[in-house]
Amino acid sequence: MEKTNARVIAEVEGAFQRYETALVAGYTTGMAELFWTSPDVSRFGAGDYLVGVEELAAFGEKRGPLASARELDDTRIVAFGGNAAVVDVRAVHGSIAHRRWLLQFCRVSRHGPHLVSEAVLGSGTFEGMSHENDSVSALPFESTPT
């Protein structure tokens, strides 16, 4: 299976940047446009576990913009075939809290990739974590949706 599909990586990178911009600004409509509109979409956050587009929309409405500045680094995007990719990024909040952020995007319509699953993992410095210990998996779509 091809894991370096440049087209998919570019599309997902663009979708991820739009999602990050909307998330930081608290622009819930922008975030909602990128989520898969399904009862199976999920988000596992620092203090929540949400399943379904209605729960995600309600969370976004309550949440608002991010309260503190953060930097994203160590961003990796891996494509799985022509229709799926995982974004693995580290979010750094000041000099103390670091979190891994995993986002799974899949092409579920003709309108580009949609976010089907999001997970925010851990907090703290992760001093012992190396890339060899990170684990990311996704199930690719084998056929192109119509």
C-alpha cells in the first residue's frame, strides 16, 4: 500500500491547516465543515469522549477559541492509499505541557478529506517518548466513493 501519496498528503495538510485555524479562533462552523457528518465520527480529548456529529457540534459551541497560545511541531502526515491519511502532531503549550494530537482524515465524499477521528493524547513533557514508541494506524478505503 502506498504511504506517500503526494496528492492525498497535500489535501490533508490543507484540511488540517483549515481545522487548526478554525479551532484556535473558535470558529465552530469551520470546524464542523471538516468533520465527517456521521454518528460514527469521534473525538477523544483531554477531558471528553464524543461520538457523533451532534456531540461534536455541541462541544464546539460550548468551547470557544483557545485560551492560550500554543505551537505545533513534529507534524507528520502519512497517507494510506488514495483516500485516507493520519496527521500526527505535537502541540506545545508554553514550556510545560506537551500533547500528541492524532487526526484521521478520509475521503468520504467528492468534497475532499473529512476528519473522521481525533484524539488528544497525554500531557506533560513526554521526555522519554521517541518516534519509535509512537504508534499510528488507520484503515484505508479501498474504493473511491461516488
